[in-house]
Amino acid sequence: MANYDLAGELSGFDLEGFQSGGDTECWKRLGAHVTSVYDHDSGQRIPGVRFSVWAPNAQRVLVAGDFNFWGGDEMVKLPGTGVWSRFIEQRGSGTMYKFKILGADGVWREKADPMARFAETDGKSGSIVYESDYTWGDQSWMGQRASWQAHESPLSIYEVHLGGWRHGLSYRQAADELADYVTWQGYTHVEFMPLAEHPFAPSWGYQVTGFFAPTSRYGTPDDLRYLIDRLHQAGIGVIMDWVPGHFATDEWSLVKFDGTSLYEHADPRQGFHQDWGTYIFNYGRDEVKSFLVSNALYWCQEFHIDGLRVDAVASMLYRDYSRQPGEWIPNIYGGNENLEAIDFLKYVTSHLYQRCPGVIMVAEESTSFAGVTKRVDQGGLGFGLKWNMGWMNDTLRYVELDPIYRQWHHNLITFATVYQYSENFILPISHDEVVHGKGSMINKIPQDDWRKFATLRAYYAFQWSFPGKQLIFMGCEFGQRREFTESESLEWWVTGLWGHRGLQLLFRDLNALYRQRPALWKLDQDPAGFRWINGDDYSANVFSWLRSDGQGRHVACVTNFSASPCSAYRIGLPETGRWREILNTNASQYDGNGDYGNGDLEAVSLPYDNLPASTEIKLPALASVWLEFTPEDGAAS
């Protein structure tokens, strides 16, 4: 019989950081690892797997798997750590396992490994030993990413639910198709809805059970690495939705892990989400901090993820989020702020920026909490960007109105500029806007199909030219008519039809024009990059503004949300000379009627709209027009 350390040579010294909240790579110590131990009798190292799990209040812990007929081998508790460990000989990748835990309450529970890097799904709860042997090919991308500055770069994001994009594709099958499509469309980044393991498909990944395990629905962890690698090699960044705000209630997951509330608060007023029926992490517990910060770093280091979009940040910031009086507990100062969650968010954003230069942290935050995108050392939460939910809600309310009523709601379009520079914003038209009875984007718009598509073309051009980065949910780019469902593919068949094809081609051109013109993104966070030409023409439902790059290049953007065209609409401009029409959403290639095109225009020294020059443009109904000025063109005219 061999003579070796049953704990697999894991010690309390290895776990000091985990216990203090300072271990940001705890996946390297906890969980299942293919390793070897020294046999004192033979003097040789014996290969196998070390299993380790944090269960400080358990009376006994067994590791059960396909290696012991699921009966269980006793694990060793490392003194003073709360961690149990056991080395099993001659096992490797692919080994199936669970933990059997006799809790502090005297109840046996079977639990999946919280640190599992691969897991079963679709009603099964086994964990799977997995060691990656993937060889990355994205060195060029990763080298460039380290110096990437999101705020001063173009950023247009294609949001994807992988199972619903083309249903039935694996990670590897999706790799080429998705990379080719996104390249053709011209987006800079893909944003995946959560890819961590989740048992309930209709949760879309927002009710997680395996925070370190890519969902096995689409393949292995290395298959996901291949997908990300393929996107990187095509020049496309990858953002992933990350869900530290809550976790699933499945009895085999994190809840009551050792018979006590280990990961969650014991008091449901702090530990349970009433809206979603999920548990809330105890952000004040050091081991939980280590678990979550490690998880964020894990995705960025091990899978080369370029950014994390943190879901439901508002639910983390406030103790009274979606609660009535008496249903929440004030903080130590008597306020409603969740001080522990705020501290955690500052910790994770600052740590990721330090460890992974070029990675972006994005907040889905729906309140006016101050400093979400302010640096941590300046008192903020440290996110790089924040979804502008106010802009999204207001502008959708506006376009859902019949055009004859829009003049009385003009401020729904203009109000976003009041707070534009309070945060660094992304303008999102996300999955949340096309589900749960809200209707698809095309079906939000009133009247007939011609006006529906025309309005959408005008609206998206308005979005792409408004200050802030851009995000669109899959299917919106070609006007899918039904709401999103995770169980079916997008309606790709409609992309050959009138209206749908034109909208898809418009998005391709919007992305190309946007990426090629720094005036549309370089000064997104600087007031010098935007000014209204006329934001007050409510009677005509027309909005006009100027985007500038700070170096003499300008794009004048005019959107007519009225159903009436105008053959001579005068706008003020900052420069005399030639202004070229670079976009007209009424053009025939976008399935518009082709009327009211402008070509080249001459701006003359006639002050208008508080600007020194002006010109008259033809303005189609329900359309956006972009005019470009460059110093070279102006001088040549």
C-alpha cells in the first residue's frame, strides 16, 4: 500500500489567501486537479486527482465518483482552513465526481463542486475533472489588447445567445459561422449572454450553478477556447455576461452548502432575491470574495475574455432593491446602500484592470448611483462603461409613438444629453427589449411595414451617431419579427426579403462608417465631441447634431422622425465648403424609396443655428442623413 499525503499535498499555507479574501486565483488550489503526490515507500510520484472543497461547518465530507461506484472516499480536513481534500490515485481528465457532505445540521447532501471547471447539464449535476491542453493562436490580439483604450476607440457590440443564434451548433461549429458573420457585419465585439453552467435553459444563463464551468451544452471548455480564439484571430473582441449578483437555488449547488448559509446570507432579507427566486452572495465574507474575484479573473486569464458585463448591478448596490419597508436591513449607518457589495465591486474592477490590461468592465446599472464608471482611487466603482438604460427606455418610448404624437414627446430624445457626461455609456438595444411580451423591435413601431422599416433604419442610424458606444441584440439587425426564444434559431430566412435585407445591409454600412470615422467615437466622453445643431425642432420631429474628432473633422447627423419629407431643410454648420452625404437611410440599397438624396453640398457663410455656416439638405421622411466634412474637402471646394 502506498504511503503518501491523503490530502494531496495541499496545506493550510496554500489557503491563507483564500481565507483572507486575497486569493484571486483560488481555482488553482480548490476543485479537482490532475497532479501527483510523493510516495514515501517507493520514492516515486503517483499520478491522480486531488479533490478539494471548502465546507468549514461540515462534520464529514466524501468524494464520490465513477472511481468508487459513487460510494465515497473520506476527505481530510485541513486544520484551521475549513477546506477538505483527498487525493485519488490513477485518475485523470474525464473523471466524474460529486461531494457528499454531512452538514452541521446532521443532514447528508450531494453537492456539485463549486470550483468544477467542467460539469454536466440538462438535469444532471455531476462535476467532471478537466485539464486544458489548448494551444492559443491569438497572440497578436492579446498583445494589442494590453494597450487598447476603450473610451477612445470604436466599440460596436453584437449581443449573442449562442443557443438561439443558430440552434444546435456547438462551440466549434459556431466559431467560423459567427466570426464570418460578425466580420461581414463589421462589429468590433461579440457579447455572449452567460456561458457559465446553468441547469435551466430558459434562464439564459442568468441563474448559475457552475461559475467556473463553461456550459457543456455546446461542448468542452477547450471548444469554447477555440470559439474565442477564432473570433480573436478575426479581429473581434469577446465580452461575456458575468452574474455575481445571485445564484441558482438547485439543492445540489451552492445553497446551504455545508448545512449552513456558506455562500449566501442566512437572513433572507439580505440573502434571497424575491423577484428572481435566487440567492444573494454574502459579499462581506472573505472566502466568498476570493471565490468571486477569482471567477472574474478566471474567465479573463483562462479563456482570454476581453470584458465582463456585470448583470443587475443595481440589485447588488441597494439593500432595499425591489423590497418593501420591513423586508430589508439597513447598513451600519442606517442607509440602504449595500456597503459590502460596493466594496466587492471596487475590488474586482481594480484587480482585473491591474491583472489584465485592456480588459473592460461593463455595468448593467439602471439607477443614478453616482460614480459607476469613475475610477476606484477617485471614489467610484471602477467600471469602464455603463449601459445607458435611461436612453434606451426614453428613445424606445418615442419611436413606439405614432409620428403625429412625437412632437409632444421631443424631450425623450434630447434628455440623455443632460446627463451624457456623468458616466461613460454604452447605448444598448439588448435582449431584454425583445422578450416577455415587449415585442420585437420591428413590431414596436406603429403603422405599415414601409414605415416600420424606415423608422428602424432612422432609429439605428440615430443610435450609431449619438455619443456612447453601441450594442445591438442578435436578430435586431435584420428586423426579426418574433420575440427572442432560446429554443429556436433566429429567423434567418427573412434576410432575403424586402425590408429585412435592407436593414441588414444598413447595419453593415453603419459599422463601416462608424469604425472609419473617429468623429463618431473618439470624443464620446468629451463634450467637445458633440453639440446640437438643432435639438428643439419639435414641430417637425427633426433632430440635428454635430460629431467632431477634435482635429477639424466633423459629421453632421440629421434624423427626421416625421412621416413628412422636406425638400429644403436648412441646418447650421461649423465650416464653409464641401460637405459630402455619407449616409442616407432612405437609399434604395436599404429598401428605401431612393428619394431625397443629397450627394455633395456646399456650406456657405450664412450663420444659422448659432453656427457660422449653413446649407440646405433634402430630408426624407422617417430617415437619417449623415454629412461629412474634412479639412481637405473644405479647402478643395
